[in-house]
Amino acid sequence: MLIKIDQNFKRLDKFLFQHLESIPLSLIQRLIRKYKIKINNKKSKANSKLISGDIIYIYYNFKFKNNFQSIIKLTHNSTKEFTNRIIFQNKDFMIINKPRGYSVQRGTKVNISLKDYYESLINSQLYIVHRLDKDTSGLMIFAKNRLSASKISKLFLNNKINKFYIAATKKEFKKNTALLTNINNQNKNLKLLYRKFI
């Protein structure tokens, strides 16, 4: 098996753990020690760095298991509704138009989440890379594997993906654009730059 690297990574073992779904990290590290996994066909270590353009050579036949089982079964109408909300998808991620009233993930008072519905729809595990509040609608990204989740999360972290919110309000703002500030109950200063659509 050959894997071509398209960006830099700090560690060989951590990259493969993200890339090879369901393969234990301990097995990956053992194969690296036995030189069954090499970078550019040269002996490497678990902590070896990966540089864009590198090729990982794997001399081992992995047995991939898909143990995913959905906790819910969608009705015909639900399947149609959630499918129609898919804006784009490929092998790495999907973008949906999230409806208001759905929590993105399970919690204390949430037994079934939007993530659960879409996992049932595609019969595969999804990874959350950002969140929208329950009562917020808009575009939502779900990653389809750990490696894509890591890459997309880094894009959010480095402000390569920006989020914009549109709000309807009864109050008329005097200025077309301004900075709103507030302090929350944790004494954190919050800032919001708004622009009025005329």
C-alpha cells in the first residue's frame, strides 16, 4: 500500500492512526519498529516527520473493519428530508443545510442528535469539526474520517474557514456597521462585528 502525503505532519504514527480508520495505534507503531512501514521506502521511526510529497510504503495487509451501527432507523420521509439538505459531499466530508431545532451532538438532555441522523443516512461514522447552536440554522460540515476531521479543524483554528451569521432583528440599528461588545457570565469580553443588509 502506498500513501502520498499532501501536507506536512509532525509524526508518522499519528498520521497513520488518523488515516487508517479502525487500525490500533499499537499495531501501527509495532509495524514501524519492524520496518514494515517506511517513508520514501527508507527506514523510519514512529516520531518521523512527514513532508508534503513524501510517500509512505506499507508492507502489511490490514484487515479493515467497519463496526459502525446506527442507533436509529430513519423513516422514508426522514431519509428524503435529510438527503435534500445535503449541499455537497465527497469521500472526506459532507456539508449540510442544518435546520433549526436540532442539536449537533448528544448531551445530557439530547438522546438523538443531527450527527446521529446523518450517520444513519450514510451508514458510517461522522466527526464534528465545528458546532452550530440548536436554534441556529445554516451550513454545517461533518468529516467522514479522522484525518479529514483533523485537517478541517486546523482550517477553522487558523481562520482559513470563516463563519458568518445572519440575524433578523426587530430593533433598527442606527449604523450600517459597528462592533458590539458584551461581557458574559464568565466575565469574558465578547465582540461581534455586524454589517446591516439594506
